[in-house]
Amino acid sequence: MDFKDLKKSFQQWLYNHRLVIAILSLYTVVAISLMSPLASSNIIFSVNDIPSHVGYIAQARTAILEGQFPLRVAPLEDNGWRYPGFQFYSQLPYYIGGWFYKLVTPTNPYEAYKLVILLALILGSFYIYRLSFKLTQSRIASILAGITYMSAPYFLNNIHARGAFTEAIAQGILPIALYYVIQSYVTGKKRYLILSAISWFCLAVTHIITFVYGSLFIALLALIVIIQTRKTEFSFSRLIPPLQGYGLAWLLAAYFLGPVALMSSHLAVGKQVEISNPFGTRSYTPLANLLSPTSLPAQPSENGLAATYGFHPAVGWILLAAWGIVMYYYYFSPSLPSALQKTRPYMIGLLWVFGVSLFLTWSPINIWNLLPRPLWVTQFTFRLLTHVMWAGALLTAYATVLIFRRRLDRRHLILGILIIVFASRPWLPAPRGTLTVHQLIEEPLFRYSGALDYLYRAPINTLYGKAELPLLNPEWTPGYDSWNVFIGRPLLLDEALRYPIWEEGENPVLFIDAEVPLENIADTATLDVYLDGQGIGSFPLVARELTGEVPFPPLRDSNNDFGLKFVVNGGTRDGRPLAIRVNTLSFEGMLPKHTLIPVTETEDNCQQQGVSTVCEITVTQEANIVQLPVLYYPQMLKVWVNNERFKKIFPVHYRDYNLTGLDLEPGNYTIKTTFHGLAWANWISGLAWLGLISMMILPNFNRFKNH
């Protein structure tokens, strides 16, 4: 084929797809306009979690350069100790963003971040359009439905006010999954089954909450459709393709969903979810604000701003009007237009999805205690507005057809676009921020958002010599009040913490090295040390540097653990507890089998080689336990010692982290550690992907062979 033929073919392709190109171009223009608060390329809109997600993308590129596939650990986070934020939180948005940052915007991760959001807005709206056209057969109504979806207040809230990057990307993927579920149900074709499985997989590895509740609300839609068609069109065989696609998606994503399902209760965020009844978050979504025609905070404040700047959850009057119009025509109109008769069951199902999800968002009564505890994973009732969005956008197409019937033309399209876009204006907050892209590139860390959520915090079963003692309660959950104590400012807190008892033959001595803010001491003060309520040591706070040791007395044989507490006696100038910053808090005097070569020594002898951490360690008679600069996760690490697999690893605390420990005989060792995930889940996903690829290739191979 010469150049002229190629040019002619391309022109023919453009002509054949001119309508799709025009619609995608329109959606691109509208999407860019809705992203106007993120217009700057140099100053990051620094509200809430946006800088954290840009940091995620920066670290994703580093992970890609290491050779990670799929993404599992953030290379720089938590002291570079291989924090598996991608494994437990989200993968696909950061993987795409990392490649954009590497190939498209190599000097600006913020631009890559915005490109991923732009892609989600366009794709989500386009698939709402495709599904709307399938349901209503009205192109103009369907185009308006797509613009309604991308302009929904909660979509804009996630992008701008909350900086909920992965949830916003999931909102772009969910319509794709819905479209292919319906296509596989209606047609039963294998290609739709495959596309359904891939779209569900993408949703699962993007945002687990949207995946869980998307599954439930699409199941609700399916249930209503089945009830409505049970005597006419329904047969159980039609359910097989969409169920096969959904089941295949679970297998494809097993490497991600397996650890999430089985290990979340042991992670910091899992403890938080277990005690976070979503009913307690309904203060964000009073009914008046959900129905508000403009963007307003849920509660009054001195400056008229919400606690999270610009975060004002609402349904939006376009979606509310669509629901009301369809309800009216369905119950009070003598007949529906012929174009809508065939898809009437879907219209009824969408009315139910909209109503149920809105009711749960408002949540006037505490029904959450009646629901299974795993559903508390949603954490905030406003997250259910996602399902108000897609149901309401599809109902917008129905409502437009019901009002204008066959009289829709380009004038209605132009006017409709203007009305929808202007109605979304109140949810575009004025941008705020001082963080520059250059500053973020220099230190692309997550900080509060996500830096601690996925830490495995096993209880301490053994007291190790030279191990930095934990300073927070084992049941601590991530929160704004103490996360910096965990990350940046380890502080002695006035709280009794319990530790396991030492063995016979050990004579523990507590060593402390800390910094004292003398300027905040009102008169005189002392730091008193208590063992099970009995004072065993006291330090006068007379110098900025506090260094000392406290020998521990013998304990009764019946003791299984002991309580350790630090109390400051003396007043402060500001009336707040004295913030004594800890440099070292550890025991010595333990047996060699319980004494560490601490991470502060081992990490100097370790380097990153691709996805593996490789350490050259010498173990002596004085200390047999090697503390590696690698976060501990049971069954998810592969360790080789002198090129042989080593499986007897265990957690060893470093302050409030759990690092990987090995018990080794004296000698010289080369230790290689790789975060690998759950092996059995990886195998399931690998085999599922091989099966899916075979389903896609073999028919074409057979046709090529026969040809």
C-alpha cells in the first residue's frame, strides 16, 4: 500500500467515524473547561489530597523504571522501606499517570495527573452517551446525558475539592463497565463478555469502594429489569455472559483483590473502617444541601467555608429534574413514546437506583447497623452520590426524550449544553495553593494521605534489644491529630503502652535520647518513668538534650507483659503537654538471640537493584537478629539469603513500623528481598490473563489458518 492509498484509507476512516470524533471533541472541550481550577502548570491546587496523588504519580514513574509490573510498592515513601501503597490502594490510575509522566510530560507530574483525569471525564461521558443512545435512540438526548454526567457536582467535588483522584477515575470507568454488562446481557456475544471482564478489572484495581458499590447498584438495576421482564424476555441463560464477565474480572484482579480482602483487617486503615459507621458522616449531606441549586457548605462557619474547602456534596438540579420528570411521566402519563417502550424496564430500574442511592446518601435513619459490616468500607455516605450520578445521567436522556419527543434538534443540543455547563459552575472553586511543581518533584511524598493507611502493624510478641520502641497504641488508626507523630516527630506521649516480658537471663536497661523544648517549661519539670504504675526513674528537664538510662527491676514470674509510661511533672507556658521529641528509645541487656543489628546500621549496607532490596550483612556473636529496611507483610515478601530462599521472616518493630527481621547465625550474608504479593493470587491472575488472551487470539488465529 503506497502513501496515496494510506491517505485515502485514513480519510475514509475519518469520514466513517466523523460523528464519534465530533462527540469526543465536544466532550474534550467541555472536560477541559470543567478542569479550569487546575489550569496552572506550575502551582498545584493544593487543597486536600491533590499533592499526595501527584506524588503517587511521581513515585509510579520511579516504580515503572525499577521494572515493577504491576505496580506494588512506592519506592520513596516511608523512608524508602518499600511501602505497598499501590498493592492495597490503587494501581491503574497511577500506572497510566506514571507512563504519561515518563513519555508525555517528562518534567511535570502535575500535567500527567490532569491528563488522567481528563481521560476519565471523556471516557465516562462517552460511555454514558453510548448507553443512553442504546436506551433512548435519541442522539441529542444521549449527548446531553454524557455532558450531564461529567458536570455532576460530586464528580467536580472529587476532582477539585476533595482531590479524590482514584475515585474520580473510577467514576470515569464505571459507565464503561455498565455499558458492557448490559451489552453482554442483551447480546450474549463473547466480545462483550471479554470487554465486560476487562472494564470490571480496571474498576477493581482503581477504587475498591466504587467497585464494591458499583457491583451492588448494577445488581439492583439488573434485579429490577429481571422482575419487569420475567414473563416476556427474560431467561436465566441471558445472565450467564455478564456473570461470567464479572467472575472473570475477579480472577484477573485476584493479585490485587486477594490481599485487599484477606489482609485489610490487619492494616491501619482496616482498623479505621471497622469502627467507622458511615451513618456518622451524614453531617456532610443534609437533605437541604443535597437538593441545593448552588454550592454551599453543609454547616455554618466563621468564614463561610466548609472544613474541606469547596467540598459541598449535592445531587445537582439537572439530575434531580431528570428523576422528577421521568417519575412524573411514568406514573401520570397515559403512554410512553414508542422509542422508550422497549427499554421501559431499564427506566424503572434507574429510578430505583437513583432513589435508593440518594436515600442512603442522606441516611435519615441508621440502617448501616443492619447491613453487613464489610459495607462500612464506603466510610462516607456522600460516596454513594456516584450512583446517583450515573443513574441520573441516563435518566436525563429519558427525560429529554419524554419532554421533547421527536422535536429534538441542534438548537436543543446547544441550549442544553449551555444550561448543563452553567448549572455546574458553582462547583468549580477558585483555586488555592502555594506548592510548586518543582517543590513536589524534589520531595514527592504522600504525607498524611495514604502514607500510613496500608501499614501492617502486628502486635509485639518479643522484646528486642536495640529496637526502637513503639510510641503509639497498637490500635492507633490514621488521623490528622497524630500522623506526624508517626512520620516526622516521634513524641513521648502521656499514655501507658504495654510490651512483652523479657526472658530469664536478660537484664533490660532502657536508654533514652530526646530533645526537650525548654522554652515551654514554666518553672521546673521532671520526666518520670513508670513500670506498671511504679516509678522506676526520673530525669530533671534542665537541658535541651535529654540522655539517660533506666535499669528495670525484676518482674513477678506471673507477668506476661508490662506497662511503660512517661509522665512530665511540671507546668508549661502554653498549658499544653510538653512535646518531648524522641531520638532513641530502646532496651539493651538482652540475649544475642533477642538483640538486633538495627535498621539504622543495616540500611547503610543495602541498595536497590530493580525491584529487589539487596543487603550485605555481617552477623556477630553479640546480635543475631537482622532488621532489614523493608516493611514486613506476611506471605507477601520473597527473601533469599546467599541465593537460597529463606522463609522464616518475622516482624521487628522500629518505633511504630514493623520491619522485616531474620534470625541468622554469625557470618557474612547477601540478603535479597522482594515484595511479591500473595503467590497463589498472582498465579490465579496470571492463568486468568492467559485464558483471556487465548479467548481473544485463538478465533483470529483459526480464521487466519483457514484462510
